[in-house]
Amino acid sequence: MKSKLLIGSIILVIGVAIVGLRDYTGEAKASGDEIKSIKVDKVSKESNEPVAIVYDKEIGVWLSEMNAMLSAPLDDPRLKEANNDEGFEYYLKAQKVMDSYPNQTPTFLGDAKLEIEFSNLNMLEGRISLLQFSRTSHLDSYGLAKEDTSLYDQWKPSDDDMRQAFEYFSQLVNDLDVAFNHGGEGETFGVTHLLNGAKVSEIEPFLNNLE
């Protein structure tokens, strides 16, 4: 009996090790999702060598589509119902970006820079959502008024904080699109750790300032 348990334990350990190795080496997942390897230029100014980044191909497609969406007029009937309210457009666009994020967990092989980028993106969307709530909380403290377009004429005006949050959000999506889909070559706003952006130090203080 003990021998059978020992053999079973050994088989289980080997199985887990094989799965972990497949994830690390970038083999296709059991679900059939393809994993793409790209080289992003200008990642390391010290070595001047491109660094390979492994990620699910849907991430690149998502970034490309969302970058285009953010720079174009939003085709959403709710925005028209709200008389094209500025802050509501920011809110809807940021929400659409995060709602469209691929369902599967992206594979970054523990890349700390990428984890920071996507954490900042998620936090900026949360900041925009919170500011939309703040504009409407005097009408409904439960948050229902932030999407109630029948009350748009009673919403508070959009402020500079909301504009700045959306600007950083859009710039971050753009820079990630350039990094993931264009090898780091293209117009950027300098807000990513991934491309050693000159303005990257501005985002975290902005997010930490909740006043």
C-alpha cells in the first residue's frame, strides 16, 4: 500500500514539473491558445539588446484594437443619450478597454515591467470609474447614476483630474501597442517602464494621489 502511494506521489510530482516546464518554454497551452514570442527594441538602454517577451497573441490584437478605438469617436448609443458628455466618454472608453481584455491569463514569464504596466492600466481605469462615480454620487450614492443617461444634465462637470487620468490611460495603451506590435518603433509618450519612458515616473504618483 505504501509503495503504491509513493509511486503515485512521484508520478504527480513529475506531471506538475512537466506542465511547469511547458509554461516556461512557451509551448502551446492545453486549451490550444497560441503563445507568441516577440522582440521589443530599446527595452534595455544598458545592454542595447532587444529582449524577448512571451505573451498570448490575443494581447497584441487587443492592444492594437483598443489603441485605435481610444483615438476615434466612440460609437455607443449611451454617449449620444448623454449628449456626448466628455467625462462619460472617458468612462465608457476606459471600461471598454478593460472589458475587452482577453479572458485567459497572459503569460509574461514573471516579467516585472509588464506586470507594472498592466497594473497601472487597471488602476487608471479604476480611477476614471471612481471619478465618474464622484460626478454622480450626489444623485445616487450606490453608483447607479454614473450610467443613468437620463440624469446627465445633473452630473457634475468633468475635472482636470479625470482628463489627466484618461490621458495617461490612452498614452499607456498606445505605448504598449508600439512595444508589443511594432517592435518598440513608433511614436510613444514615454509612459512605459517597458520602453524606459521619460515620463514613466509621473503615473504612480498620480495614482497614489487620491485627493
